[in-house]
Amino acid sequence: MNEPRGLPARRSGRPLRVGLVDEPELVARGVEAMLRPYADRARLADDDGSHNGDPVFDVVLCDPFPVPPAARGSHDGLGRLAGHAPARVLVFSWHTHPVGVRQALDAGAHGYLAKTASGPELLAALEAVVRGERPTPDLRPRQSAVDFPGLSTRESEVLALICEGLSNQEVADRLFVSVNSVKTYIRQVYGKTGVTRRTQAVAWAHRHGWLG
């Protein structure tokens, strides 16, 4: 069986060595438990110096978008994705908005998986990136990105997220923009729709096609 091009050769029969970067113990234990039933195929590993010439890690799990975002600059996290070579990088994050997924892939990630994934889904994504594939969430526009009449795409997206009950900070985190930018978009939405309050904006959205 041929190894994927550009990847370090792995010893036949050895399970994938999976590294976990900058995650709390709770997440580490969760990942370890998720992979335990598949220990012959993948396992959480430490850089303990006992890899005998093999790569320290075959795949690294990391989250460049920590919760809360202020815990670490997102751009700093993105900038470090390419530094895990020759390991493949699988972003493992709560944030699955298409904007963030594309940012991570553009920054060097080889795949992207939500932290809501099951054990089989995690294993499948790990093996996929090693094969040279690029597993990602669905990047098709969500309903929150549809255009309401008279609003720009970004204004429509902000309005849809408001309809989902998100706060200004949560909208900013979801769209990877500043809170001040969100406030500007909201003022623009209010001006174009003729409303003055959040509840009125939600009602307007429902009258104009929002089905959330």
C-alpha cells in the first residue's frame, strides 16, 4: 500500500499518533476516550521521545478559535497552524462558521472538524487528512447568509444571527469581526428596515422570508 504523497512514511500496522495542542484536560480526556475503541488505528500520543524515528505526531488536533475568543488572538492561532509540519493539522473547534473554516484552511490546516463530532467521525477525519483528503463542515451558505430584500449579504447575515437570539458579542465571534462592526451593521439594518428595536427587526425578518 502506497503512502500519500508528501506525507512521512508510517510503519505498517502502527496506529496514527495524534497530538493535541493547547487544550484543557477535559478535552484531552474526551478525545482519548473517543479514540480508545479504535486504539489499533489511532491514539492520543505525547512527545515522549519514544517514537523510534517515526514522526512525533502524524496528525495534530488544534483549535485556533478558543472559547472565549479573548483567551488568545484568533489570528495568532491561525498563524501557528503551519508550524506543526510534518504532521497533518486537523482543526478541532466549536466554531464551524464558513468564514472561520476557510481562514483555517487558507492558513495551512489540512481539515476541519467540529467538537460535536462523534468518535467514528473523529477517526474518519484523522484518517482522511493522512490520506491527503480535506474533511470540512458543509461550506455552503447557511440561511443566516441569505439576502433579505434591500440588505447587503453581511447585513442579512447579522440580522439572521440576531433572529437566532445571539448577542452582539456572539454575532461578532461567529463572523470573526469586531463588536463595533456588528453595531454598525445593526444600525444599517435598522435604517433600511425602518425599525428601532431588536424585536422589531426580528419581526421584519420573519415577514420577509426568515424561517428559522
